[in-house]
Amino acid sequence: MREATVQIEPCDCTPSDDNTKRMGMTSFPEWVQSQKLVSQLAERLGDTLTEASARAILALQLEGPTPERREQLAARANEGLLAKEEFAEYETYAQLRGLLSILQSKARLYLARPGSA
């Protein structure tokens, strides 16, 4: 089976935050709400799986920031020092990683059901 790769581009979204120089916990409620929407989307998509789509989802891998870059962004986020562009990069990766994780879990459950594989 061929492995698919998804490239992550930072979104150019701007959090609704009065602080234009730094991003930190002030953006947390918006992030939680968007994570809920991502989870709901994943749940709905997971309910439409077929054997072929489940296998295709399991083959997906995200290309995003390197582990070192993710660690750097996380540290800056914890300190409340993220620039808008860094916040968008960090949030985009986190949301897509969460979406893919949920979909891959659903795919594994689907394929583990009797008579589905």
C-alpha cells in the first residue's frame, strides 16, 4: 500500500485577541472551541468509513513542523510569547494532528469489527 503524505501549511487566520504581538492563554477559549469542532467533524467522518477509506486513513502521515520546531513552539506558547504566525502554525498542526488521530482511531476500530476486513 502506498503511504500518503499531507503537507501542513500555516493558516493565515487571526485569533480574536486584542494582543497583536503575543499569543498565549488569552486565546485558549477560541482554541478549545475549534478543537471541539474538529472532534465533531472527525466523529462524523468516522461514521462514513469503508474498508478502503479506513486503510487509506491509516496510511496518512502529516508533514509539519519538525519535532524540534514543535518543542520550540510549545515552549514559547507556555511562556505566552508566540507571534501571530507562530500561533497559527502551532494551532494548525495541533488541530490537524488531533483530527488525524481521531480518524485513525476510528479506522482501526472499523477494521477490527467482525466482517469488516
